[in-house]
Amino acid sequence: MNRRTFVRAAAALSAVAATSRVAGLVAPAHAQQKEFAPRPGTWRTFEITTRVEILEPAGVNRAWLPIPSVKSEYQKPLGDQWTGSAKVMKVVSDGTYGANMLYAEFAPGETAPVVELTSRFQTQDRAVDWSKKIAADEDPAGPQDLDEVDRAHADGRDRPRDGARGYPGQDDRPREGPRGL
């Protein structure tokens, strides 16, 4: 094929493709779009299983496993079950934030400490009308927690100690090399 024939064929093909789209003969392919429209009301049930095995037990071993505890109009817990070789297993709660945990304590000499927690809960879609103004909830942590972090940073309590090295620039010791690495 010579160059002139090739150029004419390419131009003709382009013209046919352009006119066929205009005329609607060939529809361009588009990715299928899904509509995001959450509809509250359909509850779905989930089950989460958390298993902890202590591979090298020494002395008294303890484990704290998080328990889903969000209770709201779009999520509700259905219950928890646990099994294992721990001598003590009980639900405990964090006094500050109210987070629930399964506390497991294994006897010294337990050769294969293991605990398994199964939590069931239901959840549903929720919709928020962003055109309506609603009051923001207060952060349960409160500003005092951030003040403590600021004080720890100001007096150096957040820096590595006893020769520990963190990221470059985290402590005041000089680094080797031209870039300080």
C-alpha cells in the first residue's frame, strides 16, 4: 500500500466514524454508572471473629480484644460470645470513652493460650440531608486531651529516650552523611 492510499483510507475511516456518532449509528461505549442512593430501612447482619493466640507464653499473659459497641439509628450490637483457655474472661469498659473490651488472663504455665471472640451486629444505610443545618456533636475526648499532648510535646516527653532512634530529625543528635540520614 502506498502512502497516498493509506492517508485517504485513514481520512475516510475517520469521517465515517465521526458521522456515525452524529447520526447515532454507533453509540460510544461508557462504563456502567451506579447510583449512590442510600435507603435506610434494610438491616444487614454481620459477624466478626477475633482470635488471639500467644505464640511464646511466659508468666501471666493478658489480652484485650475490642468489642463493637456502637449503638445508633444505623448500627446495633446483637451480642458477643467467647471461648478460650483463659482462666479469667470478662467484659470491661474504658472509663473515659466507654469502649468495651474482652479481658482475658491466662494462668502461668498455660502452654497454648488462645481466646476467640465472636461479635454479631446489624447495620443499615443512612442518609444525610446536607442542605439542613444540624449542630455538631461535642468530641467526647474534650480539649483537655489535646492540651496534654501539647504539653508532652513541649517538654520533650514524646521524643525517644536512652539512645533510641526515631525518624531523622526527631531528636537533636547529628546524623551521618550530607543529607543528615
